[in-house]
Amino acid sequence: MWRLDANQPRVGEILQSKWQLQEPVKQGEHRSTEVIGGIEALLSQDMNVIKALMKHRSSHVLQLQGLGRRQKRYKWMATELGGTSLMRLQKTLPGQRFSTRTALFLAYMTLEAIEHVHKVGYGSSDVFLYVHRNITPGHFLIGKPPFVRRLYIVSFCNARKYWGSDDKHLPERRRIAFKSTQRYASPNALRLKDQSRRDDLISWFFMVVEFFNGCLPWTTEEVDFRKPVFAVQYEQMLKVMAEEREKFISVELTQLIGGAPVQLYSIINYLTTLKFDDNPCYAVLRNLLFEACCERVQDHAQILDYETPEMVEARQLQPSVEETFTSRSLSTSPSILDLFEKEETGNDGAGAQLHSERNEGKKHMGAKSKKQ
């Protein structure tokens, strides 16, 4: 959490006669505020990623509305208002778990948002390729009504480019300070290794497991390593966490996945084959989610857990919007969104798409297994 000082914008303060700070924002939980302020280096990185995503018309970024500087130490930025975070939504549900339908919808949308960050500008002369490095349900927001089925990814202060000016993946660094949220961190991050796209996706996998089960089978209390009492034990405690996670993935996977769809076994088995600089096949992951949705969701017309009838009516009255950069523009993968709207549109073409790209995904996974 950022430390307050006399120069930091305060709650209630109006900036540029237009933007008002309504409440402080805690790191790890973005709220529906109009202005956030922070140490310049952190906020500058947030701005850089948001601008890159906006430039390439990502549908998963809150639009930047204004920015400025307070004294020499602080920058601030204003974005459009987001809705509730997935972390808060989950805490309001019985057992703190989403229904299968909602969990699969959110798994698909969060995966698409992460892919946007990983691929923004891909295929153009203006390339910005980032890893987020702190994937948590607190860093995804639903849209404000009536756009409650839109999902936004936020909090890019820990993001880092992974692609160099020589058009190659940056080399792996030997030792990195821990910057992730412990609950969802990959074993690599906990071992203070350099993070790459695979680690964002492993954190995403842990988050998705929690969507279904309401919990993860390891210690949930975040340890503040800045406290002197933990300073000496810092690396050892992280190492123990990493070993525990590796054990669940390799030996006790059934306990980790619990009642989630069986396709999650294939997802984590694939992710753990990826090397530091490997390019993940997002189509494989989308296909597995689509397959799970076909098997586990009986009524695709049902509303999501957090939707009210009024929200659904308002959403249906909205005109179609111009298509923006989505993972579907990068791949022919079938969309869970299309499947959910099948009852309304009568579209039966997704199954044929799934069969075609599933074969491509199997080839990719087979080649990866032989490579390992």
C-alpha cells in the first residue's frame, strides 16, 4: 500500500476542477473510484500499459480520461468507472464460490483479458508485449450496468515488457524481488525467479480453481515481509509456499482441482510444460473451457450469479458496439460468449469451429510434450 504524505492527493480533493478522489485505493483491490494516485514510477507503468491497450483498442481496459501531476512526487490518472471486482463478488456468494456457468464465463473472460496484455500490438510495427505479474481476482472488474458482462483488467504497476527491441524474448534474469500476491503466485514467482507469460497463466489457473471451489488448499494469510520479524525468514517462507504448490500440482492435483471441471487437469498439465520464453497456445485453453461449458452447463440462457433481471433487460437493450481487439481476432477459437448467447441467436456454428481448432490444439500439446 502506498504511504501517505503531505503532498499526496486526499479523499475529497478535486483535481483540474473535474476529478474528485472519492476514496483511497488499496493495492490489490481496485475500487470504483475516479482518481488514483501513487508513487510516480508505479503509476507511470500503469499509464504505459493502459495507453498501449487503448491504442490497440482492447475491450478489457478502462479508458483513460485524464492525468496530471501533484508536486514533483506524484502523478495521478483518472479512468472511466469500473464496477465491482471479482474478489468482492465472490465474497458475497454462498461458500464464496461461483456457479459452474458463471465460473466458466469469468474464466474465459479473464483469460481473454490476460491475452490482450500479452499480445497488445502483436503483428503491428508498434508492439507492446507485457506480463502482468500479479494476476488476482481483485485485479479484474466487471463493467458498470448495463455493461456487467464486460470485464476489465487493472493494476499494471508490476507489469513488465517481455519482448526486446531485437524482436526476441528478453532473457531470464537470475533473481527477482517478489512482487506478486502470495495466494495466487506461481511456484516460479515464489522461488524469486523471473516471471513470464506462463506464470500469469498459472496464477490465472489458481484463480479459476478458486472460482469453482471457493478456496485454495494452502495458507491464505498474506505475510507482510516488510516487517522486520519476517525479514530473515523471507526467502525460506516463500520457498515453503512454492514447495507446497508444486506438491499439489504434481502429487495432490485431485485435492487442488476438487469439484472443478476435469478439463482443468489438462490446463495445468499443459501450463507446467511451458518454459520461460515459450509462447502459450491460448487456443488450447479456450477450447478446454469451451469443452467444459458444453459438458457442465445445461442452460446457457441462465443469468450470471451477480446479474439481476433489471441488469439483463438493460443489457439486452444496448445496441451492438463496434468490434474491438479481442482474442477472437487473433484466432478462430470458439467463444463461450457465443455459446451463452446461442439460445438467443440460434448460432450452431461454434461446434464445427471447436472441432477444427481442437485438432490444432492437440497437435500443439503433442508437440510440446515431445519437446519436453
